[in-house]
Amino acid sequence: MTPAQDPFYIVKDEIQDSIDKVQDTFNQWKQTPENTGEYVHLTRELLTTCESVQWQVDELDKAISVAERDPAYYGLNEVEIGKRRNWTSTARNQVVSVRRNVEAGKHKTAYGRSVNPSELGRSKQHMAQDNDDFIASESDQQMLLMKQQDDELDMLSASVQRIGGVGLTIHEELVGQEKLLGELSLDMETTSNRLDFVQKRVAMVLKKASLKGQIMMIAFLVILFIILFVLVFLT
């Protein structure tokens, strides 16, 4: 089985793509100021994604354990099993490292260094403002999404109406065709009855003509017999 056909490498590529995205998000998270709405959003996203990727790596590791019991059955060898184990270990370490750093940053944000009351007040004001901005941004996005959904529903409704109109037209056309077929069937039945009547009359005429022809033939033969009799015996 080639790597392109091996399910392990297919899943591995998918997980690696997720890890690369986690690394990009993590780099963005490190450059984002703390106590901001974006920082909180990225923190939540990273923790959720890391948990999902770690679960995928664990499941892939379980599949390797199953294959390790009978490598020949799966077309593998010890070297390949070792390479797969090394990859899952490296992937898990990368995800765990990112997760620990994010959790540490989250803890630091929640229990930051001591500051004087004025700085704390200003920090809270900035945090509240950032949170308000983040909530407003999320609200705007939700409103935009709802507007897009409404537009899509309107388009879908218009499409349904058009389809309904086409269906009604087709129904009327079918009703008209059914009526025409009924009239045609009635005409064919009438024509068939007339044809039967004509055939019976023709048969009757032919029968009469045949009987008359036979009588004339008999009369002709009798007359011919008399003439021959006279010619033979009387002359």
C-alpha cells in the first residue's frame, strides 16, 4: 500500500494541517496584547483546538497499537511502526507545549502582577472597553450573518415560488393533455364502431354476391347441358 493510499498518512496529513494552524494561531496569540477581547478569543480557540488535535493524535496512536500486534497483516514492519510512533509523539509534544503556554498565559492574565489602584482601575477600564468592543464586533458579525441568512432564505423562497409556478404550469399542461387523450380515445372508439359496422355490411354484400353467382353458374351449366344434349342426340 502506497503512502497516498494508507489511511495513516491521510489522517496524519489532516492532523499536521491542524497543528500548523495551531502554530500560526499561537504566534498570533503571542503578539496580541493581554486583557483584550481578541486575546481572550484566541486563548479560547487555542485551548479548544489543542484539545481536539490531542484527541486525534491519541486515537491515531491507538490505531498504531492495534497494527503493532500483527504488523504483517497490515503490510508493516518494525521500522515503519517506529516511524509512526515517533511522529505521534512529536505531534503530541507540540500540541501539549502550545497548550501549556496558553494555559500559563491565561493564568497570568487572571492573576497578574500587583499594581496600584489607579493602574488597576485604568486596566479594568481598558479591559471593559476591549470587551465591549469585542462584544460589539461579535454582535455586528452575528447581525451580518443573520442578514446573509435572511437574504439566502429570501432567495430560497423565490426559488420555491418559481418551482411552484413551473409545477402548476406542468400540472395544467398534463390536465390539458389528459383531456385531449380522452377526446382522442372517444374518437377512436367511435371510428372503430363505424369500421366494424362497415366491415359487417361488406361481408354481408360479399356473401349475397357469392350466393347469386353460384345460382347463375348452375343455370348456365344446365342450359349448356341441354344444348349439348340436343346437338348430340337430335342431330
